[in-house]
Amino acid sequence: MKTTLFFLFALFFVQPLFADQLAYISKADAEKAVAYLLKHKKIILFCGCCDGSTPSPWKISNAEVRYTGFEEYYEVVITYKSQDGITTEAIDLAYVWEKKSRKTIGELLGMEHDPCKPLPR
């Protein structure tokens, strides 16, 4: 019985803890990420912790730091060309990958996180 309860707890409560791992970060980390992204404009979005996620390549035209409005947390906001035109959105550095190294931006910048699954080949 205890094993079943533990399994149910893990199934429903632990998995969502992976969401937004590196979405709200320190200003210093956000500035490092923006500097990196402005030099390496081709990225891949892939959520290894999400069911059914497939890699999606993006070419960034701009990246910036934005205050979240919550405590002392900041986020990285990118602008890229999509099928719908120019799109701007905040990203989670745990699920944004650099193609050549096959590492997340968070990993490349030394930020602790769990990408769950590696970027598929």
C-alpha cells in the first residue's frame, strides 16, 4: 500500500517540478545567457521533460533580459522569425539547446538543471 501511494505521489507531484527550471533566474545569469545567445544565434528548442516534444530550430534576431516582476528574478526573452512572423517570447534555458555541442544553454553556462532527456539526433 505504501509503495502504491509513493508511486502515485511521484507520478503526479514530482514531474511538474521539472517545469520552468531556468525560466526565472538571477540578473547576472540572464545577462550571461543573453550575451551567449547574441553570439550564437541558432538554437534548438526541445523539452526533454515533456511528452511528445520534438526539436524545433530557431534563428534568433534579438535577445534581452527582462525583469519578471517577482522578487529578484529575471528572464531571457528572445525574438525570432516564425511562421506567424516575428515572435518574441521568454525562454527556459533548461530546454534551449546549442546544436553543435548538443548541450543546453543552461549547461553551457554552468547552471544547475535536469534536461531529462538528451537532444535527439
